[in-house]
Amino acid sequence: MAKGYRWSGFAAWLDSFRADAVFGWRQLKSRKVTSGAAILSLALATGACTAAFRLIDALLLRPLPISHPERLYSVAFEGIGADGRVSTYDSCSYPMFRQLRTAIQEQAESVAVSYAERIDLSYGRDEEMEKAYRQYVSGAIFETFGLRPARGRLLSASDDATPGAHPVAILSHDYWTRRFAQDPNMIGRRFRMGDELYQVIGVAEERFTGTETGTVTDVFLPMMMRTPRILTSDSTFWLRTLVVLQPGAAAEPVRERLRATFRSIQQERAKGLTGMSPRRLEQFFQEKLLLDPAASGRSNLQRDYGRTLLALGILVLLVLLIACANVANLMTAQATARAREMALRVSIGAGRWRLLQLVLVECAWIALLATVIGGFFAWWSAPFLVGLIHSPDNPARLVLPGDWRVAAFSLALACGVTFLFGLAPALRASAVQPVHALKGGSDPHARRRMMHALIVLQVSFCFVILFVAALFAASFDKLTRQPTGFSAERILNLQAIALQPQSPAYWDQVADRLRSVPGVEAVAQTVWPLMSGQSAVGTIVVNGAPPSETPADFLKISPGWFSTMRISLIEGRDFSPADTNPPVAIVNQSFAKQFFNGENPTGKWFENEHRRFQIVGFVQDARSRDDLRRPIRPTAYFPLHTVDTAGSFMPMGRGTFVVRTQAANPMNLAPILRQEVSGTGAAIYVSDIRAQVEINLARTVRERLLALLGMFFAVLAMLLAGIGLYGVLDYGVLQRRREIGIRLAIGAQASDIVRRVTGEAMAMVMVGAVAGIVLGVAALRYIETLLYEVKGTGVGMLLIPSLILVTASSLAMLPAVIRAVRIDPVAMLRPD
């Protein structure tokens, strides 16, 4: 009997829910404009939230597809750099890796993984070079990670035992599919990389694309196939150390043992660091080892964009809260307009729960439709955002599947949104008093304090978003205005590689051939383009003093390079074809300031690595590094052609032809210039062609992303807050229409009505702006590393969002004001 009663009760509830769903859908269709605005605003907010989650999940949260990723850790090091700033890096040398691995072999497995690097390889003729991402890895990495081959076999420890003994390679499943359409005959095929032929012995399983999140590795090679000179060097840092704890092992004991081993390594390394100043030596010994969780992998993309995505995630959350408050206010205003309907329902026996259900079901319709539309927006926008955070020379590739994680987040978001903006209006509607509502009087529960509080919240959050967006935009503007010291327009960089090192004379012949191409204004040579991320650094000795604590950048260039790059010569002369490296050099202004007290250094001498150089020229500062946030460093330029101790020219294996074109778009000449280089014979081929303007712009990708998305969210937040403010004012005019009608009837002026209608709202805006200022200033400490030369507490940075808010609020108030002053007193005073 009880069971049948419960079933009939459930059936009755189900029938009432169906009826409420049908009625709620009709209500939405009857108010198309209001419902559409609410759905669209929530769709943009929920879609942006889901897109941000997809990016944050793919880059920072999603575990690597390996066995027990929670036991994976990465070794990193924290120390004070030459600029006095605390910095963290995660690279080490191979001898250091071996010592660290030995120290913890009883508690954890250690594997070495090089940085993923874009290299040239060929499966056919040498002229058919193509780009691929290569990673050197320990032979035991696949077994340690619990991975299986999709085809062939994977690397083993025996493949990584003897230097140069096993020229074998593993292809990633992504590369095998994308490049070879899953051709099974790839097993056993060979490719050339540099001077070495490698044989493909297997394909990794589909789920694994490497440990460097954001980069899909194409080819895995044994660690022992690295150049012997690099393998044995204890000062060449080029790989990461990943640690997989044994089952039951704790991280802290492993960390302490690694730190003890690292201290002994540092003490041994210090014996070879002769000439280092006491302060630098002290900083050297202050470096400490870190053991960081690496379940989601380890990459430079995580380091560069982790804080950026978190900041954008917070902005998106604020937008979502603004949208929820906005729709809650609109729903409250609509509930007020439906007070008589609700009163009639109560009069005929509807309970409070039924009224709650009625309003919540209508809110659920809005949330459901907004989530569906927002899902499509998120599906498109997440890959679009990934496209914004990579440069052509280093494309970012993040796995963005629509799996259960995204579905669970979207479902939780939909439920949360429904609860946030639906509960308060539902409670207000369910508490209606029939007597007052049916008389047409004000409901005693219809207080506006909750709506006012939501408006204050909206305005404060909107101010924070505007404030942060203005900071990001100002940072981007200042960074892009940083002087580079050279002219990037019409410059094309042809990075070339020789299959076998060629004499400098051969490279000069290729440069002469490029000069004869129509449309070419000038051609020079260097080792790499400016601001490309590549650099050579060393210490400077002047007048027999100890080596400088401040390092200098070194760059090899050909005669005419300064004029090609439009770098002004201050004193002295440019290099001539007869100059060689050593013994002459040209230095910049920062070099003279740092090492010669700002005096003209022309004719003076300095030493580097026991080689003596005479300064023959003095040029203006030009930025060679890719970090625009730091000052231009002291730079010494050397002749491109280097001679050995016997005075013979040393052959060159790679270099860059710097071409200044006559056309505004230098890329138009790229195919012709590539053909001209290959036309000189098979000795040199073009590996990459990049416009200098493109290289410069790539240095501000993160700041441009922050500025663009910050402004988008600011506009969205401002629109939502404006709609919310309009809804509250319209609600206020609706409730006070009799009062306003009486005032107009007894002679009140329009200005008095405007003041009464807008005074309270403007007070809410002011309170919200003050609260926003407090929140914005408090948030500065969390985003200051993303800013550049921008003072958040400056009057200008605080005034701009305030003025925008006041202007937007005034526009939002205008329709309600017009409605108030147009109220017909006769209609309001006429008895119902």
C-alpha cells in the first residue's frame, strides 16, 4: 500500500514537472526579447567558462596518458640569475642526470627527456628536407611509463647503453597518422637527420605524444645518439630529469636525497669555475633543487601561459557571476510583473514548493539553452585561443577532447548557474501574499535590497574586469613600443644549413647570388636572426681584471650587416672582408657603459675565453634577445669568418642570410630566394624563412592574448552589467509607477522624477565602483608578473574604468528614465 502511494506521488510530481516545463517554454516564447537576451548573455558567459576550462585542463590539469601519472615528478632548480632576480629552470646536463639517477635508484626510476626541438630530416633526397619535432629520451622511458607499441617495438634500455651504437627511432602515432597515413611499411624505413641515418623501429601508442605538454613530439631518439661532446659536458644543460616514484615511496625523502646529491655536484662544478666573483660564487651555491609534481607533463608552454590562463579563468568566472546576477535581476523583475498570477495560484491552493518548482523550471530552460549555445561557442573558441598562443616557428598543439571531464564541467556549470540565478527569484515568487498582490498594492516581501546588492556586485566585478583589461592593454602597448634598435620592416631571414660544413667563401658566393635577385636591396649574413631566442653568452675581462659578473651577448656577423639592419655606427668602422674572429670586435652602447664607464671604447681591448679582441667599432644598442621586458644587454659583435689557431678559416655548418627587400612584403620574394639558394648546388639548403616583423611580433604573443581577451571580457561584462542595471531600474519604475504618477499629477518636474529614479541606482554604481577599486588593487599582487611598466595604483588606471562605468550606467538608465517621465498620471490614478 505504501509502495503504491509513493509511486502515485512520484507520478503526480512527474506530471506537474511536465506541466511546468511546458508552461515555462511558453513563457519564454511569449517574452522573446527578454528571454533571448538572458539566454545569449548566459551562453557567452558559460561558453567562455567552458572554453577557459578546456584550455586550463589541457595545459595544466589533464594527466599524461601514462600509468600512475600521480607518481611523476620533475626536477627543477631555483637560483638568482645574473640580473639579481630569482628564477627557476628545469634543465641539467647528462652527467648531472646520471648522478641524480644513481642517488635515488632504490626509491624511484629516473628518465631523461630533452626539450622538444624542431629539426630538419629527410626520408628521401637531401633537397626534400622537412620539419619534425625531435626528442632524445632515455631508453627505458616507455617501459617506465607503462606504454606499448602501436606498431613494431619501442625503445629499451639496451638501445640507450652505448653512445652512437643504436641509430633507431620511434614515431609518435600522431606523426605516423598525419605524415604517413598509418602506412604499416614505415617500420624499417630510414631517414636522414644531420650526418646520421636512423631506422624507424616502431610507433608509440596513440595516447602518448610526449611529455612536453603543448608540443606533439614526432620522433623519439635514444639519449645515447646525442653528440658525444654534449653527452659528456657537465656545463651544457639541455635535458629534463623526470622521476617516477616507486609504489609506496614518498616524495620528501627522494627530494632530500636529490638535494644532497645536487650540493655535492655544485661543489665539484665550482672547482672549474675559476675567476668567478665571490658574489656570483655565493649565488651559485645558493641554488636549490626542487621536486615538482609533473602529472600533467612539463613544458615551457605551461611556464609561459599557466598564470595567464589562470588570470583569464578568473576574469571568465567574474563574467559568469555578472551574467548570473543579471539574469537573476531580470527574473526578479518578471516575477514582480507576474505577482497577480502567482497570487491567483496561491489562492486556488498552489503550495510554496510548487511555485518554487515553476520558476526554477523556467530558469532551467534558460540555463539549458544557454549551455547548449555556450557549448558550441566553447567548441569553436578553445582551438581559436590555442591558435593565438603560438608562433609560426613553434606552434602549440593541445589535446582538446570533448570527453567526460568537459561534459562533467559543463553539467556542473549548468546546475550551478540554474541555482545561482534561479533560486532568489523563485523564493520571492513563492512568498507572494495574495491579498496585497490582488489589491494591486506593493508586496511587503518585494524589497529591493537583494536586487541592489546584486547590482553592487555586478558593478564591482565589472570594474575589476575593466581595470585588469586596461592594465593588460597598457602593458601590451608599452611592450610593443619598446625600441629594438633596428629596422625590422622589409627584412627576411633565410636560415640555412649545410649538409657538410662549407668554407666561408662558399657561403659568400650564395650571398652574392641573392644580391642579384631583382627586388633585393641588401644581403648580409649572421648565425641566427635577432630576437629569435637563440644566443651566445660569455664573460668579459678588461685590463686584466677578474671576469665580469655581468655577462655579454655575442653575435657573429658579416660586413654590411649593420647597414642592412639599420643599426647606426657611432664611432669607428664596420667589419671589412679581411677581418676575422679573432682578433677584432664591434660593441654596443650597453657594452661601453658596462665595461668602459660609458667612454668611447674604439681602439680598446677586452678578453673572452683567453682570446683578445680589439674594438674597431662602436654602434647603437640593438635588441638581440627575445625578452622585451629586460634592458638591452651588453653585446659584442664578431666577424662571421672564424680562423683557428693555425690561421685557417673554419667551415660553417649553418647560418642566416639577412635580406632587405625593396617590396613592403618581403615574403613575396621567399620562393625565389629559396630557389636561388638551392640553385647553388646541394651543399646548402634553406631550413626556414621568417620575416623579422613576424619574429618581433612573436615576442608579445602572451601580452597580445591577454589584451585581446581582457578587452573582450570587459565589453561583455559592461554590456551584462548595463542590462542588469536597466532591469533593476525598470523594476523600480514598475513598482513606483503609482507614486510617480501622483507626483506628476501634483506638478513634479521631469528633473525631479529623473533624480528620484536614478539617484538610488547611481548610488549603487558608486558603491560598486569603490568596492571594485578595493578588489582591483588587491588583485594586483597576483597579476603583477603579467604586467610591464604599468602602475595599477595610478590615478589614470583607476579613473579610466570609473569613467567607462559611469558612462555605461548612464546609458543603461536612459530607457527607464524615459519610461518614468512618460507615465500617464490619469492612467495611474484611475481605479482598477
